[in-house]
Amino acid sequence: MTFFAIGYTVIWLLLLGYTLFIHGQQRKLEKEVELLQELVDERSKGTRR
């Protein structure tokens, strides 16, 4: 029975770690999209002159 408890705990810890990793990657991508949007906005303002 101890092996089941250990296995269950390990699986949940791996799942939590993976979720946190994916969350970090998503935040990086959101920041990059914001930066790209700012660059596009700046360029479109510059061409309207």
C-alpha cells in the first residue's frame, strides 16, 4: 500500500511541476506577443505620416 501512496504523490508532483513549467512558458509567450504588438503599432504609426 505504501508504494501506491508514493506513486500517487510522485505523479501529482510531476503534474504540478509540468503545469508550472507550461504556465511559465505561456507568460514568456504573452510578453513576446505584447512586445511584437508594440513594434507593429510603432511601425504603423511611422508609416501614416
